[in-house]
Amino acid sequence: MKPALLFPIIAAAVVAAAQAAPPSSDPDWPCQQIKVPALSLTAIWAGPPVDQYLSNWSQDPAIAGLVQRLAERRLPLEEAIAAIKEYARQSGAQKEQNLLALFAGLFEVMDRERAEILAGLDRFGRRQKTLAETIRQENASLQTLQADPNANPQQVNELSTRLNWDLRVFEDRRQALTYVCSTPALVEQRLFALSRAIQEQLG
């Protein structure tokens, strides 16, 4: 089969993939994972109440700095947990207060990070849907030109090149999506592990 004849088949598959509805009420959500807009504090934390610390944890420079360090996913989890243990040891009589404020900060920062990732995925989904529509239109135009014996060969070649490029971009994005869609879960897993480490130090 000639490459040009493959375009209608590939383009149709691309449009179908873009139009497949993931299990979400959000039409722009591109992932197969169910979209959970916000984290639940009670699902992450089983320790003492932290409500009073959610608004003031950042006022303590030491806690604010540690929150930013622990929230970074490039910091190995083992090192993050070791840092929590050391911070608990150094806190002395203020251990419970400091650890509760530390968790409050981690929850707020990592929930915000996760929300930003979700917003980025929504933008990604909108771009893919727009590109899929462009591919559909290009494919229809190309088929019309190929069926016209008087069509300009240069115009056919230019449209084939553009369609091929857009198909490549769409597919490259689609392949990257698998990893990107797992990122919110990675944030959740890290936050849960850090919250458990903090609770262990409270015990």
C-alpha cells in the first residue's frame, strides 16, 4: 500500500482516539485514569487535626523550607523520611506542633502542585482535540485532491507533508501521555508516604 493511501486510515484512527471519551465528566481530560479534582485531607491523614496549621505553617522559615525540600519528587523518598525523623528529633518539646505544621504545609503545597498538573493535562487534552480536528480536515482535503485528476501535484505533496507532520506530532504527544497521566498519582503516593512517616514520629 502506498504511503499516501495510508493517511486516511491513520488519520481516521487518530480522530477516533481523540474522540474516545475517558471515564471523566471533564470533556478535556485526556487520561484513562479517573479524574479526582482535589485531594481529601481525611484520606491522607489519620493523625491529630491540622486545620489550625493550614493557614500559618509558612510563617515558620524552618518549616517552610523543609516543606519545599520534602515536596520535591527528585529528593529520594528514603532521604525525605530520614529528614522527617531528624526534624522530629531536633524539635524537642515542640515536636507535635512542628510535625503537624509540617504535614499541613506538605498537604497544601503538594495538593496545589497536583492541581497544576491536572490543569496542564486539561490543556494538553484540548490541544490534542484541536489537532485531531485539524488532521481530520487535512485528511478530507487530501482525499478530495487525490480523487481529482486535475489536482496540482505540488499542492497534494504539500498537504501530504503537513498531514504527515501533524500525525507525527499527535502520536508523539499520545505516547508521552502515558507517563504524564501517572504524575498525579505519583504526587499522591509521595504525600501519603510522607504523612505516614510524620504520623509515626508522633506516635
